[in-house]
Amino acid sequence: MARDNRIDSIKGLLIILVILGHLIIALDNYNFINHCVMGFIYIFHMPLFILISGYVTKHPDSQRPRDMWKTVGNIMVTLIIFQFITSMRIYLYHGDVLTSLKGFPFGILWYLFSLICWRVMLYYTPKALLNRPLLYLIIAIVVSMLSGVFHLGTFLSVQRTLNFYFFFLLGFYYRQGAFNTPQWHNNKLHIVVLVVMMPLLLWLYPRCGNVMNGADYYGIAGLPQKAMVLMCSIPMTLLMFNIIPDIKVLRPIGKDSLFYYLYHMLFLAMVTGPLVKTYGLPRTLPFILLYTAFTLLALVVLHKIPFFRWLIHPTFKKRAKETNG
């Protein structure tokens, strides 16, 4: 599959939004302006990331089981490495290693484990269902609706896997051309829907942040809110996928988005967060934007160190040596 610079640009922008969102949560989640920004970010940033994950996933018919499981195995190795690193960080800072070990996958690592699950689920989907995209997506969105009705929690990221699988499928089918329709590309339609739904964002977040989180219990009573969140999230995600252009400066970040995704939380927990809290620095949105830029710049520098890049893809490096040998 040829490299798509625009996809890299989108992922680069999403990484910046992920850092911004996590900084708001870590530093000040009680400011009204920050609430509005959080509502805007969370309604589409992970759904769009996951849609792109589905978009770049190969069709089951075009890969052998061995190749699929090799890819899954590479992701699992990275997940285990960063689960260990996170456990050590928690132990060194808080003396509690059991917290992260009990919560596998811990924190943002849920995405890696869910990605493994999505790829395996897609690969082993019966062809009778895989070849009926509309039916499959309807099933996936019903499952997403019901994912928070039961106390599934964060263990093995089961709830998030079920909650976001719809967006993974949406990206996969779009790449396959199953939804190459005027409605998909109709940005005016998406904007109209968003203008109607946007007031809900201000009301929904943080009142139903548990619904947007994807991993919290909301029960039967939360289903109307969940429906409204999806009504906002789907058109916003499609709109952003359609309108974000190829921005050259964002490409390097997007090309290695996993690096920035995995290291940003460690840097926030060990450097940015402690600096702001220790010195009592301001936590209003303009300053949080400044801290976001500082964190991103530090990660760009960190990316130049081969060892930190190797930790992301140690199995890739090994295969490269074997090939060269």
C-alpha cells in the first residue's frame, strides 16, 4: 500500500490533539473553556485515529494468517515493553507496581491491545458478514451502544474494543470503496449535522464524559446520551477525515505516530506535569497550548535517539538485520 502523505498529516494533527487533551485532564479539567475544548477534541480524535487504523488495514483476502499473526505479534511485543516501562515508572514514583500490572493494558496502552483485537476480529469475520458492510456496521454500532451497559471495565480493554470497532470497520470499508458515495464526501451535510448537534457537545461534556471515554459504565439510563455522542462523533469524524489537508510539517509526526503516542504520556507524567505543579505555573488554555508545544518539541528531540525508536519496533529491527545478513 503506497504511503499517503495526507493520512500522515491527519495522524500528526491528531497526536497534537491527544497531547493537548491529556494535558487538560492532568492539569485542569474544571475550567469551562477547557471543557469546551475537551468536548470538541474527544468527540472525534480517537474515533478518527481508529478509522485510519481500519483504513490502512489490509483486506483479509490479501494476507495469509501467518502474516496477520506476525503483525499482531509485533504490536504485542511493543505493548508488553511499554506495559513494563509504565509499571516501573509507577513503582519508582509511587511505590505501587501492582496498579499497572492489574490494569493490563494500562492507560493509553488500551489502544494497542484493542488494535490487536480489531485486526483479529476483522480477519476471522465470516465472509457472509464481511461482504455485507451495511449489516456489519449496523451490528457494530449496536454493540458500541451497548458496550457501556455492562460493567466491563478497562481490563483487556474489552469495552473500548467493542465501543470503537464501528469506526475501525468504517475506515476499512471506506478504503475498500464500499462507501464511495456522495453522502460520505458531502462535507456540507456533515457541517449541517454538526451545527445542529454542536450545542449538545457543550452539554454532553463533562456531564457524560463517561460515555465519551469508551471504558466507563453508563448503564441503560445512559443510552440516550450515548446515542447523542455517536450522532455528534460520526459526522465530525467523517468531516475531519475529508477536510484536513496534507500539511508537510505534520508528516514526520504522523509517519511515526505510535512513537509520539506511547512516549507522550510518559513525558507528561515525568516532566511536563511535575514542572507545572511544582512551580505553580498557570493552567489556563493558552498556557496549556504552550505546554503542548513544549512537550511535542521534546518528543521530536527524543525521536532522534535510536534506542527510543527501537523500543517501539524491536522486532522490525531484528527482521531488518536478518534480511541484510
